[in-house]
Amino acid sequence: MSQNLQSVRGTHDLIGSTVKRYRYVVETARALAARYGFEELKTPIFETSAVFSRTLGDASDIVTKEMYTFTDKGGDMLSLRPEGTAGAMRAYIEHGLQRQLPIKWFYEGPMFRYERPQKGRYRQFYQIGAELLGPEGGDADVELISLAQNLLEALGVSTSSRLEINSIGDKESRDVYRARLVEYYKKHESSLSDDSRRRLAVNPLRILDSKDAKDIAINEGAPRLLDDLNELSRTQFDRIQKSLGDLGITYSVNERLVRGLDYYSHLVFEYRTNALGSQDAILSGGRYDGLCEMMGGSRTAAVGWAAGVERLSLLMLEDPLAVRPVALIPVGEKAERECVRLAHDLRGRGFHIELSYSGNMSNRMKKAVARSAKAAVIIGDQELANRVVTLKQLDTGEQSQVAQSELPAKLAELFGK
């Protein structure tokens, strides 16, 4: 017996309104990023595994548990990209773009992580992202947050999300804090989750972001990272907060926000929501001034963010690309041929045309209503003889005869073009 073929667990097809929402999110982000001066970057969906293991941290959950890694026929170890920043930095170094700083890049496309599928989380998922390479200090960070804020407002999801920020300082600040944090966790090591006991040896800051109930209780008494910021880190964080206030962007400081990747420093931020259950982060980012050096390049200041297209789509209340078409309804064989010609002409003028291939007038009219057509253009023998069409507005039922030559202008008026 043949087995029915189905999509792989954790993947999903983009069909109907789903693909419309995906396209709307991506096109809105692309247009808005261009307004900020960002150019589009396309990197391969797979890279040498070291691009990610070296940058994300060999002990990170992404590298140890979630990456899709394989050996190709040439014996090279490759990985499907789990995120976009490392590939962007690899491209920056490989193409010798240091003299072109500052660089602003926008990207979109599929990412891959082996995770337990949940609402808004897939093993092949889609991201949009923005990276700004070159500028030091907090002004670039604020510009990236401004872009993110305007994007969420353009998508109509800003009211269901909130911005949280934190500073994890520079290496000097983190070294001081790390020592205090390890000392604290050592006292509670036996009560920590298995993952957090492993993290204690390699990256104790990540315990602060644990979702385990036991770890959350222990974290309540953990030292505050903000207490160990040096003057440089404190000044930069204060400047960012003042600038966000100047822009009218509402935020809160979340001292437990550290982000999961090893290359972050100074500002980290997330937009979160209560509307998607446990998957509350919809856009995340921060500064990663040390990433270029980790990958073998020269020190390059950088800041960026990424957002999940699926999660943004789930937050959108309405179908943003619900284009209402015009239905052409022929009555008779001659009218069928005329409607084919007319459909070609009207589509060339920018109208969305629905042209049914079979059925009587009643059935075709029902299909037009089902597809939310704004108007129906009816053509029969009498209309052909008089070189007119019958135009019916489906919202009101109003019906009139319009000369064929005047139909494009009448439709443009009806659609407000």
C-alpha cells in the first residue's frame, strides 16, 4: 500500500491568506528598511558549520541541540543557517567591505532549527532582519529600534507588543559580573536545572534567561548586572534611554534580558507580546561589536535585529492583502472570447480580474461573491451589439450600463485609483 506523502514535521506550506500575510510582512519591512537607507543582502541558506559554531558558541543550545548539520560529498561539514547575523558578517569579511562602512543591510528568508514545533515556531521558519555595521555608541542602536518600532506600527501590531531593553555591558563589565554570578549560582547549583548546571561552566549569564521554574525562582535573588557596568557601558546605556524617550518610544528595562547568543555586548532588546502564549518574543536584537573579530576579521562595531515572520503574521488582525477583484461574467460563446480579451486589457491597466472558465451566469455570480469581488462586469449578446457592458456593484447591488471604452475609467473611479 502506498504511503501518503506529507510535509516534514515542523515545516509548513504558505498557502492562501498565509502567504499573503508573509508577503505583506516582508514587503512592508523591505520598503521601510529602504527608507532608512538599508540595502538588501542575500546569503546562502547553508554555510560552513564553523560560521555558526564559532560565533554562536560551541555550548549554545542552537549549536548543541538545534542546528541541521551534515557532511557533503566533498567531506565538508555544513549547516543550514539557524540565524542571519553570522552569515552577514561572513559576507562582510569575505568581500573586504571594511572601506565601505557604514553598511546597512536588510535580509529576509528561511532559517532552520531543530526545535519542538509550537504555535509560531517551526523547524523551517522565516525571518526578516536588519544589520548596521560601523557606527560606535548608541545612536545606531536607537536607529535600529526606531526602524523596528515603525515596522510594528505599519503592521498594526505595536499595541499588542512591548519593548524591553537591557545592557550586558562590555567585556570588562561582564567579567566582573560573571565572577559574582558564578559565586551566587554555586551556592544553588544542586537546585539548578540540568541545562543551567551545564551553562554555569560555559556561559552563566544565559541562566538568567532560563524558562525553567526552579531557575526562575533562583534568579530572583541573583546579582544585578547593571550594578557592575563600568562608566563607558553606563554612559552608553543612559544615552540610549534618553534618545528613546526623545523619540517617544515606550520601553522598560528588563535586567534579566541577556539574549541567547554569545556575540552580544552592551545593548540587547526584545519586543514581546502576551498574545502568542509562551512564544512571546517577536523581534530581538542587540549590539555585537566583537563578532567580526571572532570570525577572523578586524574589530567592527555592529548592531542588528531579527523578527519572525510567522509570529508577526499571527499578531496581525486582518488580512492586509485582501485585494477585491472585478469579476467578468460572459453570457454566450462570443462573450466568452470578448471577456478573455477584456481581462487581458484590464490586467494590463493594473486591475485584479477574476475570470471563471465555466458555469452559467448564476454560478459565476456566486463565485464572484465568494471571492469578495467588488464589482461584476456582465457581457452578453446585447452588450456586444451595443459595445457596452453591464457593471454591477456587488456591495450595493447598483447596476448600470457603461460604454466599453469608458469601463477602465469607471472601474478606476470605483476603486479610488
